Amino acid sequence: MPQTVKGVIALGKGAPVELTDIVIPDPGPGEAVVKVEACGVCHTDLHYREGGINDDFPFLLGHEAAGTVEAVGEGVTEVAPGDFVILNWRAVCGQCRACLKGKPWYCFATHNAKQKMTLTDGTELSPALGIGAFVEKTLVAAGQCTKVDREASAAAVGLLGCGVMAGFGAAVNTGGVSRGDSIAVIGCGGVGNAAIQGAKVVGATTIIAVDVDDRKLEAAKTFGATHTVNGAREDVVERVRELTGGHGADVVVEAVGRPETYEQAFYARDLAGTVVLVGVPTPDKQVTLPMIEIFGRGGALKSSWYGDCLPSRDFPMLVDLYRQGRFDLDAFVSERIGIGDVEAAFAKMHAGEVLRSVVIMEG
């Protein structure tokens, strides 16, 4: 029968979030109920609260999570009760043209749970990225659950559900960074630092962190940056070229989502180099580039959706690297907080005081 649990919702644009009762239905065909153990506080959740994604309020916030499968619906074979899972927001369909071409990370028909979670008065909730994990238990499509090793820390590996995977994948999956390459990463928050650490793991030798905050640049060194550039005081394009023999970086990851930083990324890459946009721009942002430069510089201009990840492939691999001590997920966890502290965590995140606050569920 349906369960009533505590969860964090956004009722209206810009309004402080509220902790309230949420009704979770029994899982239907293809669905699973997951007991959430930990959920990171991501910028995307703040975008939802601010109305920057859409206006389908009220939202059940939270999506960067790990927990234990409590129950599954009819026909579910991917996971079973008791499995420790990371939640993902792109459950692939296996049947669309991308999946049939062998590129399921581009799946054009990803899906979520069909049933709705509600308030106690029956008001339907819109779960953030189809997950809604600032809640003691959540209802998702079974394909949104990826089973991983139970020994892993939920607070750490849950971050693979969004920001860390987006950054690692932007560098490694989308950008194709490899041993001996040079990479510049513009924007050194959680996503940018994941790109930096990913580049280190695969053997990049010149890893340039770019930001306007010296605190973030110092932190980037701990993730593997070999050089830093403060864009508030230095010419980013000039400095990246200086640090790469005058040529520019093989790959530049833009993790901000602004026209001015994208232009820096475009000109800071080597000829035939690659620009990867993983920072999420607002709908009003536009960029203008000379077509002769786009033609003459060659290479590739790419965007990265979720780090072009395939959760069933990438999550277990990254958890293994974490357990081997080769990919430090714990370093992304700035603080552990309670479910009632999300609004304060938004303020810290907006001020650049944390990489990730992680909500730890009691019990």
C-alpha cells in the first residue's frame, strides 16, 4: 500500500523549499521504490526552484542519490529488493534509433516512473530529473537504478548520479581525453573538478584549471590540475596557449555555460582540438563566432549530455576506481547535512562555499 514519507519540495518560483509529507505509491510495472540513503545538493535543483527548468511546480527536488531498492513492480529484472543502487536520470529504452545504432548514451526515449508521487492532498509532484530524491523513499523507473558494490559510501557514490559523472564523462567520454593529452577546464566547481580528475585518471599530462576564484583553483590542484589560471586577472586564451607550447589545449571543457567562457574555450584549443560544453546555459544565452574561424580551426564543437554516460557501464567502473583509491569521490563531499537543511545548502552552493553538500537520510 502507499507510504507517507518526508520530502523536500519547491512550491513556487524562488520560494524557500519546504519539508513536508509525500505519498509514495506501490511500484507498478517497470518501477521500483528506493529507500534513499544519501542525495547531493546540485545546482540543477536550485535551477528547478528558481523556475529555470520549467514551471511544473510543485517540484520534488533532489536527484543525485544512492540507496537501497525496497520493492519492485511487475516485470522488473534489472534490480531486486536489497540491491544497493545509484539513481540515474537517463534510463535507456533499448529501442530508439540511437540505441539500435549501438549508442544508447544518446537514447532519445529515456523514461521515468509512470505513476506520480503526491502531496497528502493528492497534488501531483514533478520529480527533479524524473527522480525526486530529497525524500526518504522515492519511486523511479527500474532502469534508473544501477546496482553497484554495497561497500561503497552512499554519500560519495551518489554523486555519480549527476555532477561527477557529467564532468568525468565530458572529459573522457565526450572529449576523448587520453594519455599524453592536454586539457583546460573552465569552471572548477564539482563538474569541472570531476573533469580534471577524470583527465588525470586517463593519463593527461597537462591539466589546466581555469576559474575566477583562487579558492577553487587551489582545490582544483588536489583533483589533479597541473596548472591554474585566474580568469579575473589573466588572459585565459593567452595563458592556456603559453602552457601548451603556444598551441592551445587538445581538449577544452567549458563547465560554466556562459558566452564569454565558451568563446575562451573556442580560442584556447589547439587546431583540430575539441571544445566540450557541459555547463548548462540559460535559454537567453547566445554566442557569436566568425564562421571562418570555425572552419579554419577544424576540430569539433561538442555538447555533453550527462557526460555521454551509460550508467550500466560507467557507474560500476567508477565505483571500482573509487574503491581502488584511484578516483577520489570523497573529496567532492564538502559536508553532510540533514534533510531539513537543503535551503541553507543552496545558499552555501550559490556563494561558492562548497563543492557538494550531501543530504544523509536517517535510519
